[in-house]
Amino acid sequence: MFRFLTCLLVLFAAFAVAGPAPAPEEYAALKAKFLAGDADVDYSKLRLGHAASPDYHPNSPDSLIRRKAVQNALEAGQFGEAKTLVEHWVDEDFLNPFAHLGAVRVYKELGDAPKLAFHDAVVDGLFASICRADEGESVRRPCRVLSIDEQHFYLVMNGMMVDGEYGQTCHDGQPCQVYEVTKMNTNRHYTLYFDISLPLAWQEVRRKKAAAPLSQKP
């Protein structure tokens, strides 16, 4: 699967930047509103604007470490430590859905109703924007994601168990990650399609930047 996805990097990098991202000034306004504590934003535009910005850094390798650290602190009853961990995470990765999901749990334990309401609304907004009602179950309408975390978040929130996954090309040439899943409360089986053009394009840009100094050597 890794080799398959790697081969797709060059072919589909240009596709990723051609999506309906908002203009930089619109994204800046959306981000400022969001960071000021207003969860009533267009999450699709906010996510796509972020993916087109210099701050975009998908698939952070320490995301799972952060998730486990927050979980361990909560299970140990160390709510102050969990609060510090989750606030640093949100500050550094403000659209990571698991960071906000962790914040919901932390602020529920701390009884901080305003912050709980904010992060709860963010979780709902991110979830709704990752896959719309007509997306995900067809190669013609894959869910467009910014990161592996968004894929896993969508599966977790839907209560789905992964039976298998692989890469393939979806409609119009999007590189897709495909999951065979079972919805645990109904035992119904699904095939879900995620358009991973954006993180793949970011990886390709990074690869070219890393290779550039080597190609310039005599």
C-alpha cells in the first residue's frame, strides 16, 4: 500500500491545490474568528484554507502520542495535567479533531461549561465537514480529508471497526484511501472512500524541497 501511495504522489499533487479553498484573506478572517472562541464558522472553508496555508502540516507523527497522554492523564484523574496537555495540543494543531475531542472530555471533568460547549461544537462542525451526507460511500464522491487523523476520527465517531484498508484511484483521478468497515451497533458492512490528495501533495512538496539541495551539488 505504501508503494502504491508513493507512486501516486507526483501524479496527483497538482490536483490537490486546485480545490475550492477560500482566498487567503477569507481564510485569515475565518481562522481569527475561530481562534477567538467562536465555533460558528464554515468548517469546510476553514479546513481547505488551512490546507492551502504555510501552517499546514498533516499526519503529525506525535498525534497518537498526544492522544495517549491525554487519555492516561484522564484515567489517572490528573485533570489539571490533562488540561495542560490538551491545550498545548489545540494551540499547536488547532484543527485536529482528536485534540478537540480530548478537550471535550477534559472540560467535562473540570466542569468548565463554556469551554466544553466550544469544543463540543467544534467536534460536531469538523465531523460534519469531513464527510457530507452524499459522500464517502462511492468512488465518485469520496470524503476529502486533510490528514490520517481526520480519517480515523470519522471512523471512530461513526462507531466503525476497520476490517481492511487499501489505496486506489477514485473518480476523476483522486488518490483515495479505502476502508472496509463494520458499523458495530448494526453489524452493517460499508466501503468508505477518502480523497487523500491534500496530504499527498504536501508530502510531495516536502520531498522536492528535501531533494533540491542534493540535485544542486556538482
